[in-house]
Amino acid sequence: MDSAELDASDRAPRWDGRARYRSLASVAVAVAIFAFVLPRLADYGEAWASLTAMTGSELGAVLAAGLWNLMTYWPVLMISLPGLRLHEAAVVNQASTAVANTVPAGGAVALGVTYRMLHAWGFTSPSIANHVLATGVWNTMVKFGLPVVAVAAMVLTGALRDSTLELAVIGLVALAGCALVAARVLADERSARRFGGWVDPVVVRVQRRRGRPGPADASQWLLRTRRELIALLRRRGAAMTVATVVSHLSLYVVLLTALRSVGIPEEQLGWEKVLAGFALVRLLSALPVTPGGFGVVELGYVAYLTAGSDELAAGVTAAVLLFRAITFLFPVVLGALAWVIFTTRPSWRRPRDTRGELPGRALAGSVS
């Protein structure tokens, strides 16, 4: 065994140890929230009573909103990846979501699942990378933009509070920063090359930590992906924006429907405050504390929506738990089914690198 192999073998256990530590820490955080923190905000027994008091039509309304929310993200995938069919979008979305919701650092693992499935269906690596980048950028922009929209709604309805204004400022600054970086990278090839040069050392360090030292190629990858993304923006940018906004707002509709279905009227908890809480928690969910924000998201919703009103605690907790059961736990079950479909449908397989090219790739030139 040479020194490089020895170094790699020495590093691997430490990396595995850190992964196990993160897993245990995530479980500990979730247990602490559900066992000790949430009970201080609301009584589980009263929350359960609110759930069991729901009528069949009320429960059906929440389930219908949840099912609609699941389906709204499939068009986003189809727009960002030319040639992806509806049933493929449904399977890859549910499988990757299930992984992200159950595995520590699930976002990275879900990315690997996405690549594996799309490669098996014949999509090229550049088209998949472009798809991942585009959906990531659009989702981030919407998350950062939601606080601004929430504040505008609260200004119009006279329900603005200082804490909400601070939330909007955070979102606006983050949105402006992301937009500036994205605009520079897309508009100027030299900026893209420079940004890739900054990323290269980070990639090299990550590769060394994982025991796979080697040269980074972020600059060339970024330039190639930039050209593909420009082509996508020119052809499908507007559709991508609309579809992403609809998908995020449909998730908000599920939360709002759950709150109304457990008996919390508009007079007690206005739609604009629910939107502000939704925007806040969407920002918090970007922090990988637990898989899918399990525990952290529930606590964020309950704490914000019940602030200053103890009488809402039971109903809000019931609604949030129902909302998360439909939008977090149910997709895990669907994800397992999606993986079974993927492994048992060889007819969906295609030769590698035969799909995913955007028509008219000549449009993917530099923007001056």
C-alpha cells in the first residue's frame, strides 16, 4: 500500500465517524423537540382532540391540497430537463424526496439518487447538472423572495410587525446577493471562470477529506453548465419561474387548509401571518439540522403562529402535525414505492447519453 492509499484509508473512518455523529445528533435534536420543547407550547392531548374533531370533508380537503402539492413540482422537473416525461418526473421526485427526508445530509444523497435514475433513463451528465442547478437556483430565489412577499401582504392588510419586517430584510438581502452572483456568472464568461477558480480549491479540499485527491475541474464544468443554463433561460425561463412559484405556494395552501380545517378561523390567524410564518420556516429548513427539517420545522411553525396567543396552541399544533404528516411522512412512503417502480421497470431504461439535449443548442452562447 503506497502513502496515498494509506492516507485515504486513514481518513475514511474519521469521515464515517463524523457521519455517524451527525446522524445521532439529528436524532437527538428531533427527540428533544418533540419530547421536551413542543409539549411546553401545546398539549398533545388537546391537539389530538382537535384532529379527531375534524369532519371527513375537512380531512379530505387537506389531503386533496397535499396531493395537489405533490404533483405541482413535477412540471418544474419536466421544464428544467428537456425530454423528461411525467411519470419519470413523478418517480424521481418522490424517490429523491424520500431520501432527503430520512437520511442525514439527505440532500447530497438525494442528489446521487437523482443522478442514478436519470442516467439510467438515458439523460446526459451535462443535462442533469443543468437541471439540478436550475431547480436549485429557482427554489432558492423563491425561498428568499417569500419573506418580501409576506411583508408586502402584511403592509397591505395592516398586520405588519417589526419581527416580520426584519425577516423581509434578511430575505431581501439574501435574494439580492444570490441574484447578483447568478447575474454575473451568466452575463460574463470571465466572471464565471473567476468564480470557478474560487470553487476549485474547495472542491480539492472536499476530495482530499473523502480520500479521493485529484485535480478539480469546477471552472470548466461551470462554463459548460453556464452555456446550457443560458439556453434553458431563453427557452423556458418564464415557465420555470411560474411553475416554481406555483409549487411553493401550493405548499403554503396545504398549511393554510390544515389550519382552517382544524377550526382556526381567519379572524384568529390571518392568511398573511400564516404566509409570514411559512416564509420564515422555509428559510430555516435550508439549514441541515435534521433530515427534512424534522422537528425543527414543526417547532418553527408552532412557535411563530402561536406567539402571543396560547388559546391557538392546540389547534395550530394539530394543524402543523397534520400538515407535516401529509407533506413530509407521506412522501417517504411514496418514495419507497417510486424506488420499487424504478427497479422493476426495465422498459424505462434508455442507452446512456441519448436524452436531455435542449433543441437549438446554438442559442447557448455567451451573453454580452
